[in-house]
Amino acid sequence: MKAFSTRAFRQLFGLTPEQLRAQAHLDNLNLTEPIRMNQSTITPLAAPRTVQSGALLIFGLGQLYNTQGNAAFPSQWDRFGP
């Protein structure tokens, strides 16, 4: 995950986060204003509610992954399907 975020940062700003920290200033960055949501397109939601319920049976497959990649995710879904 770190490699992806560093790559995206470098594509956007032209240097890595480490290089930016080392230079200790933002003078050469092309900063842009954040994207603003159009308030007229936001659907109002009801406030969340708490519901008391009986016992639930929840099941699934547990798997540990390292941060080097997610190539095993599809095979976990295949095991879950049957």
C-alpha cells in the first residue's frame, strides 16, 4: 500500500513524500483547492438508530495478509463461495 500512495503522490506533486519532508518547505508544490461537494446533490440521511436484537450467528473466513500485495484476495472469495 505504501508504494502505491508514494507513487500517486509523486505523480501529483513531482517528488516523493520523503523528498518533500527533506526539503522542509512547500514553495515548489503546485497545491490546488480541495474538491467541494455540490450541496444540492447530497441526499439527506436519517439519523442512525440503535436496535436491540437477539443473538446473531456470523460466519466468514479469516486470513492474514502482508502488506506486499493482495493477490490472494480473489482466492479467499473463491473459498468463501461454496
